[in-house]
Amino acid sequence: MIKIASNRNSIYERRTSRKLLAYNPRFKRGLKKEPLPIQESYFLILKHFDDLVHTQKAFTNEAGTIKVKRSRRGRVRGKDNETTLRVDCANKAFFVKITSPGDNPMAFRAGRTVKAYRTLIQRIKPFLKNQEYKVRTLQPLIVYETIIHGVKKNLLVSEFVPEGFEVLSKLKKTRDGARAIKFVERVNKEIGGNGLYDLGPLNVFFNPKTKGLIFFDPNA
Ligand SMILES: Nc1ncnc2c1ncn2[C@@H]1O[C@H](COP(=O)(O)OP(=O)(O)OP(=O)(O)O)[C@@H](O)[C@H]1O
Ligand SMILES: [Mg+2]
């Protein structure tokens, strides 16, 4: 196991020959206590994978404690972003992004995602104390390389962003949104580049009521 950061937001990485599994240690502690919902959710996704990708149907496990569905807020499917899901289990909502990287070197790759988040979490620190905006980053909970129906896939699990947040680029025509975009541009200018990319309004959630800004989907 490689420890790649030591603050409370650290992400641990474990490499085996085929899979890469990284997880947030706080989440790992929860997993130990209650490993079943996570595994069961994963099996539920595998079982209904094609329907989840192509339809809006929701699927539940037998006990009715876990529900999986295509994410409402997941945007129009991108080329590499195969599907985005919402998993409701144990009174929590999780976001799952699944991609088939194929041969595209720019697609979400587990190792690069971990690296990008690690850099983002480190560099954004000075902005966490901003007076106007409540800045935070999305915490990746699990980053996983796996094989589904014989095809290599990457999975990213994070908390499902709460109600009230919207992708910032969608709010560019509002006064608060335009102002927040200026702020994000300033952040990007200061900490973007040199191993940290895609810190734009497409990859930031904004809640105009609370002035919350959540950075996500960084690229390394
Ligand atoms: N944690 C989350 N909770 C809820 N919805 C999310 C979450 N993360 C991402 N999304 C939604 O899924 C979309 C795609 O996520 P992400 O940016 O990680 O993937 P992407 O492949 O880069 O797509 P895009 O080109 O839109 O940025 C986001 O634009 C947002 O609408
Ligand atoms: Mg994105």
C-alpha cells in the first residue's frame, strides 16, 4: 500500500496487477464496519449494467435497502463518460461515474484521477478560508479499475452533491453565477496548470444561497 498524502483528506492507493483501488481512509473505516452495502451496490450495478446505462429505470436489492439509478444530474453522456449513477444506501446518496477509457489517453483513468485530486486538495488549501465563498473539494471515496462484461472500466465513487448545488457553468447568466465564475477563474490562475487541469466552471458546483463552491473532476 502506498500512502500518498498525510492530511485528513488523504487518499490511499493500493495497486495489484490489474486493478487499482484508492480510497479515502475515513470512508474505509466506515467500510470496515459495514462492508455489505458497498459490495451489494456494486453487484447490483453489475447485474443491471446495460439497463442502467441505457434506461432511466431504478433497481433495488431484494431487501429494498439499496437503490441504483442513472443520475438525474448526470449530464448528457460524454464520449468517455459512459454513465453516471446515483446509489442510495444506508441513508446516504453516492455518485458513481463509470467510464470505458478504451484507447483514449485523455479519458478518466483511475491513477490520474487520484493524482489530480491529491494535487487539488493540497493546492486549494489557501482558498478554504475565503470570506465570500465556502470552498471545498469533492472527496473521492473509491477509485476503482475493474472489468465489466469483459471490458475495462473505471469507477469513481463520491458523495452525491446535495440539493441546491448546480454545475456553475449553467449559472453563468445569473449575477451570482457570473461572479462565482470570476472567482473560480482566479483560483484556476493561481493553482491550475503544472499537473492540475480542468478547474473550470464545468467542474465546479455552486450553491448561490449558501455561496458554497465544490471543485470536482480535476485532471492531472
Ligand atoms: N458528486 C456528484 N454528485 C452529483 N452529480 C455529479 C457529481 N459529480 C458529477 N456530477 C454530475 O455528472 C456530470 C459529469 O461529471 P464529471 O465532470 O465528473 O464527468 P465528465 O466526464 O468530465 O463530464 P463533463 O464533461 O460534464 O465534465 C457533472 O457535470 C455533474 O452534472
Ligand atoms: Mg467534468
